[in-house]
Amino acid sequence: MPCRVVGSVNIIGVWTKYANSPNFRYIGQLWKYLQLHKESTGSGSTILCGDLNSNVQWDEWYRWWNHSDVVRVLQEINIHNLYHHIMGEEQGKESKPTLFMHRKLEKPYHINYVFTSKDLLGGNKNMIDRGCPDKCLEYSDHMPIVFSVAR
């Protein structure tokens, strides 16, 4: 769901889901969106964030639209993952899960993301944090993500 805030920042809220599509489930939906809207997504200040239900650890080699492909397409249009930018961690090696499946601490995954255009990456001006499982699991198995961008 794209929108423009204060006439200058494009925000794209994402929730990829199963959707009964044999070809474009989950991350494939975002890949397809980017193929159709790459130019407008990459123009201007952009924040793309939400539940991608995906991680590089689930890439399948025979798909041309896996998680790594989506990250690559975003990087091609100068949109970068804020968490990985700040934390310096590799895709698939995240130390802070954003989901505890079925609210179980023993089932941690990193599937929620914040991507921003390069102009919003401001070194030490950026911040990203996720909610504390002790407080948040009562309400959801997804942790809230709080972030700031440079302006």
C-alpha cells in the first residue's frame, strides 16, 4: 500500500502472504510489485516496511524472485535495509528476531523489515529497535519495529 507523506516521502507498507498463488506467494508478491513499479519506487525518498514473511534462509535456487532477488532489486534502485545497515549483519544472520512464531521464544525469525532510500540513511542519525518479547508477546507474535531516518 503506497502513500506519500508531506508531499516528499513515499511510504510503501507491505504484508506479503500466502495468497493461494502457486507462483507468487509471499516474497514473490513484492518481487512482482517491484517489477511493475520499480521506477516510481526508486524515485525520491522512500520507506518500504512491513511483514515480508521472508528471509534469505528460505531462498530457493530455482526461483528468480526469492528474498535475495528482492533485496538486490531494491539495492539497484538505491533502497537499502535499515537493520542491516545499522547492525552490520548479513542477510539471514540477524541477531534480533522480529517474530516468535506462535508466540514461542524457541521459534525466532527475522521476517519484518524496514528499507529506505539512500538519502534517508544518515549514519548515526538512524535508529532501529524492536519491541521486547517479554512485553509484546501478550499482544502478537510479531515485534513492533521503531525506527528513525535522516532528514
